[in-house]
Amino acid sequence: MFLFTPCLFPYICAVAARIHLDLDLNFTRQYKNHSSPQYKDLSTRLEKILRKTYEKLPGFQRVNITGFSEGSVIAYYDVISTTEISSGDIVKSTFAVATNLANANFSIKNIRLEKKGIVKSPSSEVYEVGNTLTFSCSNKTGVIGNASWFKENTSVSMKGNWDIKSASFSDSGSYRCEINSGVMTFFESVKIVILERHITTKNLPNSLTHGSSGNISCCLSDEHDPTLTFHVTWHNSDDTIIKQGNVSKCTSLLVNNVDSDPKSIPENYKCTFFYRDFNVSDTIKVGFYVKVNMSITPERTIKESDTVILTCLLPTTIANPTITWMKDDEIITDGTLFSLFDDEDPPKLEIKDIKSTHEGNYSCIAKKEPMTYQGYHAVRGIITMPRIIKSTSSFTLHCNDESRELQCCVASSQNMNVTWRKDNFEVHFEAKIKNNCSSYKPQKSTSCPQSETISCLFRNIAGNDEETTTIYFLKSGLLFSSSNYD
């Protein structure tokens, strides 16, 4: 290993060796603080001894103490050189470290020297879920001793050769093979990443109409190591990269269907995740609707119980398309509420005996590969017709009798006004309505006519629709019924 590191001009320095020195000292938290007196004292004393130990190596420049960790006290240091030093020379000098430290009253438990070539397999860093991982650690590099494996400093095998069958995400991590040859331990580490070739995609709920936009996304499994960074690319149907970046799990793409450059043919968007020599991709198909007109009959006021017809005005060049009718983004399937005439030209949707529950946003979708057409029309403002449910019955009123209060009631007086008439002349315009009822008390008649006709007329303000009930007053005799007229 030869890692470049800053050096004085004109030299180019590199890390010739990385070594872990296990000292027989009690660890305190001050050894974690680079500015503490304890850290500075220990690092200065060690660096002085180590520099004298390695200074005869060719190209040697310095020893860098990189830190201490818990246990006893484990010191990490790099040997910096301007030339690549042979592993044999490093080993010989490192063996002398124990003697030189002992002479300076340091007690050593172990020296770990990183040595390339110990680990034979795994040779790659990335493996898929379900694979078998074969670990092999050899002492054929001139190192004599027993091999063992550790994962994140925890022993996982006391053998040099072993395997993991059907690897899972939890098997990801840093593995280290160690060969112990007495006072010195040789080690080599390998990082293992377990990945899965599966992407969860999120498509748009509907195809995009002109002027609309929406996000599509691709996500890796939640079990992937969240610290990993994947390079991701998005390609369109022309295999042109339209977006790229680095993510840990998910990536999204904003898809537009702008009026200035509307699309009509479906587009395939491919997302691809890369990590080292591993890659996984998936394709999302996005449809783009061509906007068409949709007419409605009647065109203006729609009254309760009317028959309403929606017509999808498709281009005349489209033959035998597949038609889907929708209300508020739900497909219409109920034949009792709607009648579908998809085989007609143009296709129609009929709503008989329309009610307020039919209000909503209607659309027709016509598919004729590779195109998709869509028309929209909102059905709103259905006029509720007034229905008189109670009124004063016809009766006889004798001359000089006191007038009697008359009453008319409707099921709902919302958006209603009421007018009282006498012999077709208005006598009480926009009368007061209380609890869906209106009352009127005629003035006492002085001429005592043979008969009088009093009417109450309810109107729906929005639609100018009305219902009238008539009450008859006779000088003598009694008319037993009243009449309702739409």
C-alpha cells in the first residue's frame, strides 16, 4: 500500500505502513482529546521512539500518530516515506518497536501491522442478498501463525477459511483477518456491502394532461446501509441522461407536460443506482393525455330529474378507441346510475333523473395506441325543484267572518322565495319564510264576493323554477281539495 500524503517540496510522500500498537496502559477519555496534556505527552514520547526505530528505512520522512482508542490504549500510526518500502523491511523495523518501547518503560501487549495479500477472498466489495460469501485468509505471505476473522472488532471465525451462506443486509460491514505470530499480529481488512437488485417505484396516479406535472420516484430497500452513497441517473426514452446525482436511498424526477411543448406519446423514464461495480435499474412509463373537448346537454341550467348527456368529442381519425369514463378520478361502473354509449360516435355518457349526488368532475379517457386522449367537464349547480308538502286546505268563509291565516310549506326553503297572490294579483311579494313555511292572512272582505282564490308560489332563485298551490274560499259550500301545479 502506498497512499500519497503531503510532503515537503520536491518530495512526494506516501503512507508506507499502517500499524496498531496495543499498549498496556489504562485508557482515559483524555486520550481522545488531541489538545489534552495527556494526549500530547503520550503522542510526543511515542513519536520520538518510533521515529528512531524507522528512520533508517529508505525514503523515511516521519511517523504520524493518528489517534488512540479504548481497550488498553491502542495507538494508531502511519510510517510516511518518499519511496515504496518493502514489506520485509517494514516487518523487521516493526519487530524492533517492541524492544525500543520496552527500553523506554512502555509495556506492549501486541503490535498489529497491516499487510496486503493476507486476504485471498472476498476479492470484491459488493455482493447481492442471497449470495454465498467465501472468506479466505492465507499465511503464505511469509507470516507464520494462526489466522482468525473479526467483524467490527468482534470475533466471527477462528479459522482462516469460512463462509456465509445466503448473505443478508446484516452481513454488511468491515471484516478483518488477523494472523498472530507472537508479539506481532498481521492484519488485512476488507469492506463488504450487501445490496439487493430491487427497486420500489412510485408512478403518477394518472397520465399527465397539458400544463400539468408530477413526480415519479425510485427507492432502494429500507434495509440498505443508510451511510452508503449511490450515484443515480435518470434516462428518457432516447436514452439521454436528463438528471443525475448522489443519494442514499431514493431519487425522484419531476415530469412536466407543458402547453408550450405538449407530449402525447408515453415516455419511458429509467432510474439507475450505481455503487462500485454494482448497478440496478428500473423503468417507469408515463403517459401523456391529449386534451379533447367534452360537451354537455343541456348546456346551461340543469334541474333535478333532468337527463344529462356528456359527449366526448374525439378527433374523427380515431377508430374504435378503448373508452373509460371517470367521475372524480374513479372509474364509472354503476349501470344503474349511468348509461354508457361507448360504441357510438362520438361516445356518450347519459345520466338520467339527475340529482345533487351526481355533481362532480367527469372525464372521458380514450386510448388508441400509442395515444391517449382525455376530455373534462364539471357538472355543478343542479337546481333543486321546490315541492310543496303542506298547505291550508280549501274551506268556506262566511261573510263578516274573521280572516283565517293561511300557510304553505316546502321540504327545503334553501334558495327559495315565496309570493302570495289573490286572483292572480300579487298581494304579498317575497313573504317571510320561517322553518320552511310561509304564512299569509287575507284582509277581511267587505264586498263578500262569491269566491276568492288565494295562491302561494315558491320559486327557486337560481333556476327560476316554481311550484304553486291554490286555496279556494267560497261564500257558501265547501270545496274539499286543493290543487298543485308545477
